[in-house]
Amino acid sequence: MLPWDGTVGMLGMPTYNSVKRTDLTIIYDAMLFDRKLFNPLTNYMPAARFFLPIAKKKGSLTGLFNAGTGPVTTAAGCKMLKEIGDMVDFLTLRDKEGLDLLRDIGVTNPNVIITADAAVNVPPSSKERVDLIMKELGLASGPETPGPETLAINVNTYLNTWTESGQKALTQEEFSTVMAAALDIVRKEINVPFLFVATQHHDLEITTQVMSKLKERGMTALCSNRTYSHYDIRGVFERVSMLFGMRLHANILCSSAKTPISGLMFQKKVTNYYKILGLEDRLLSFDNFEENKLAAHILKCWHERAQARSKLELAIPKLQREALRAAELVGLLDRGISVQDAVNQIRTKQQGDTSQLMASNS
């Protein structure tokens, strides 16, 4: 992925060599959008469109693996996404909205399964490792030294630039001023430690900017993926009381620990995830973004976190099972089963699980 390796973004020899030597080429996560579509450093969808025919010509299988789709807002983006959707052998999508988008732009590929985001199955680091991290953060936690009630906070550098409401894009200065003022209001009422969690390197600048603007004194710590692995962060999320977050995968890592979440919606994929969990009311938009509204939302979610935990205890095990469907499908293909038969087997298992769940709840 670096220029001296003969590549610009994903367009280069490393990707070509990978496609040529493998029997299955998969697209995962959320790279199928058209923001800055023809900038190879920030958008990889054209690279996928370029390499998929090479894989197909070689005779390799291709597919989407627990993938997200969109947003696409341009004619070129819709055309490219449609071509990819119809070209791949199978599509496992992390939410129904992703399929709705594909159908809306004309994708007719029948080999589709709705699964879940793979991140819901990230395991935590060992208890001993997490105990050590909490001690390093100043939030000692364990049987002998239970940690304090803690509010985790996650912000990202995109702010409201991905929203579709026609809002004026916030600057980092504007955002950090409002966020810090809101957190000061929150701290005055509940007076708990704040743990800022950065799950993406690019978010450290805006995270530290918010932290620097806090005026109310109190325990504040930073847990960054520059220092800790995603396994570590998953374990840390087990020890906090609630997350107020923006990045999708921060929300997923925290909720998969069945720790209550609330959030600020910077992109539709975050809304989709909260809908799956039945927690739409815990998600705030950027409309009328100001400190009192933001603080009131965080405090309301804080006081209602027991209800959120109850919903997560029901939703997360199902999502964790569904996220494994994509791997099960690949396993069937590796055994030589045809794509259509493999997809049908997975669908039958999903239907059986649904029927069993309905029977147990009746």
C-alpha cells in the first residue's frame, strides 16, 4: 500500500499479485462508496472494479465479506457499485440497508445473505492484560480494586462532513469547543472519569483537541490504538459504564461487550447499526449542534444505560452468530460446494435459527 512497493492506494502490483495467486478475492468492510471516487489514496472502489475482472478471468471466486455499501451520490459511483454488485459471485452484507441500496441502483445478483459486521466477534485481551491497561490509564479495575463508573468518549475527524442534511461543515475548532462544553456540563452532573478512546490514528488530533478544551476538573485518560490493540480496546470497553461515540467500529467494539452505547451520527452506517440494536433513540444527529442539546442527550443515555444493556444482551449474541455466516459460506466454497448451493445452505440455517428463536420466545 506504499509507493515504494509499486502501488498508489490499492492500485498497484501488490494487489495484482494477490489477485493472481489466490482462489478467492473478497471485499470487506466499507470501501464501496463514492466520496472522492477517483482519488486512489482515499477511495478504493475503482481499484476493486479494476481488479475483479482479472480475478474472474483467472477463474477465481469473488465476493463481498460482511461488507457495507454506500453512500453513493453520483452517477459514476452508482454505475461502478452496480457493476461490482453484479460481477461478484456472492454478497454477504452487514445490514439490510446495504442490500436495499444495491437493489435501488439495479443490482440483480441473487446470491445475497444479510449477515453482520465482523467486528462484533473481536475477542477481548486477557483479563490480566486488561487489568494492567486499566491501571496504566489510572482506572484500576479488578476483583480487589473495582474501577469507577466511567464514561468513554470517541470522536472522529470527519465530524459532520458525511451527513446529508445540507449542513455547513464544522471546523475542528467549532466541534471541539461545543463537545468540550457539553462534556463540562455532563461532568458537573455525574462527576465520573472520562476515558477518551481513539480507534483510528487519524482521530488523535481531534480527540486531544477536545480534551485540551475541558474546563471542569476531573479524571481524564486517553486510550489510543497507537498504544493498544483492538483486542485491548475491546477489553477496555468491558470495564466502562457507557460509550458516547462516533466511529462505527468504536460503537461495535463497545456494544459487543454488551456495554451501553450512545452516539453522534456522522454517517448512515452508524444509524443502520443502532437500528439493528433497537437503540435508534440513543443516536443524536448534527442538527442544531450545540452543547446543551448534546449534554442533555449524553445524560439521558447515561441514566438509561440499564435499559440499553438489556437490549444488547438480546441483540449481540444474534449478531455474533450472523457475522460468522460469511466465514461459513467461504468454508463451504473451499470444500467445493457451488456458490448457489452454499448460499442456500446458509439461508436454510438462518431460517432454522429464526424459527427456533421464535419458538423459544413464544
